[in-house]
Amino acid sequence: MTITRVLLRLRDRDFLFRTIFVLLLFSLVPLAEIFLFVFLGNVIGNYLVLVIAVVVGLVGGFVALSQARRTEARLRERVAAGAWPGREIADFVGFAAAALLLITPGFITDCAGLLLLIPGLRRAVGHRLAARLKTGFKGLYDRLTLSRL
């Protein structure tokens, strides 16, 4: 992007609101995670809190990554067959996001990652994302089909 485009983009109120919202999330989520770690450490013990965080992160991350690999195989099959893999793309993005959230230490991110492992919720989020990024998914599909040639 050129400097002019960036400056014009900064004048857009919607863009500024979204940027501020994302920056707030990046600062508030870690603070909430720290608070929850300290609170639970006082209630059930520091070592138990750390063990729970590590076990949930590792097990959930492995489950999400294995599901993402299965979904990737289905995605490749659909693309090879020449069919539009919209559901597989949404599932793959959902599993990848779940894996990232589960690997990130913290109980709030673990809960969000576990919620993304629920098929109905993951598909709802995936369809909403697909509706917003329709051209992006279509471009990815076109690129995958062109790479077969």
C-alpha cells in the first residue's frame, strides 16, 4: 500500500473503530488471563493451575490439529474433484483458529478454542467469515485449481 492509501484509510471511521477494538483485545485479554491465573492460583493452588493450563493446551491443541489435518485432506479431495469446498474451508479455518487458541496459555483462550471445536458453532463462525471474505475464499479456490494444471 502506498502512503496515500494508508492515510486515506486512517480517515475511515469504521477502520479506526476496528483497529482500536483489536488493540483493546490485545491488551485486555492478557490482563484478564493474568487475573484469572492469580485468582485460581489462590483458590486451588498455583501448581495445579499451571498443570491444568498445560494439559488442556496440549490435549486440545493436538485434537484441533488432527481435525485440521483431516479437514485439509477433505479439502484437497473436493478441490481435486472440481467442487467448491466452502464447508471444508470454514472447518479448516475454525480448527486452525481453535488450535492457536488452545496452544496459547490461558483459560479464556482455552475456552474460546474449545468452543470452536463444537461443529455447529464452528460452522456458524465459518459461514459468517466466509460471507465477509467471499472473494478471498474464491480466489484461494481458483489458485488451488490452477496449481493442479
